[in-house]
Amino acid sequence: MDLAPLEEQRFPRFAELFAAFMPPRANEVYAELELTLEEAARLPHEVGDLRQVSEGGSVAGYVWTELRERTLHVHALLLEDECRGHGLGGRVLAALKDELRGRIDEVELGVLPDNERALALYEKAGFEQVGERLGFLIMRKRLPA
């Protein structure tokens, strides 16, 4: 498994997957955040780090993260359908934690309540639900010192 900067020609696929996983009320979420649709579309280019996840020489998905002081916030971990259910998401999270060891104290993310596969992945990886925001369950994992 490899994490590399997103190749620009792959951005449309990231955007397509991201749109498919946004809540049905995405426009309301953006309004609550005081973002226009155009501003929201630019965020992955302007905030944090957007990378492609490769496995066996093929792009298997994308991860968009942002370092917020000593917390790594995962905006999106999106895998192609055929790459789900094989442990790749867990390996991506582990690689991010290893890469940022000593720089972060915790990993945080939001997940839609009906995304059972993602919830199972995050719970298996040791994340706990700590709240809810904008229709997402907020989950956090403290890292050992």
C-alpha cells in the first residue's frame, strides 16, 4: 500500500466518490459552514493534504487529511468498491499514524451514521464516538504516548 500526492488528473474521480458519500443534505451542510458550493469544491485543494491510495500498482482510493495542531482530522477516506472489505482502510489509517508519530496525539473523523462498514472499520481500529456534527458521527482515537 502506498500513499502519494494526488495526481491532478485523478481529482475528478476523488470528487465523484466524495459526492457519492456526502449526506443527502450536503447543500445544507455547506450552508451551515457558510460555504458556497464553489468554495466547498475547492476545499480539498486548499485545506490539508489530498493523496491517492495505491495497492498493487493501481489507484485504490483517496484520503484527505488535515493536521489541526496535534490532531489529525480525516476529512475523507474513500476506496473504490472493489477495494473495500480487504483491510485497506485500516492499513491507510495505520500508515497515517506511523507517518505522523510524535506530531499527533489523536486521529479524528466524521462518519455518516448509516455507513455501517465504515463504522465497523473505525470501531475495529479503536475509534470511539465522541459526538455528532452536521449529521456526522464524530469519532476519535487517542494515540499512545
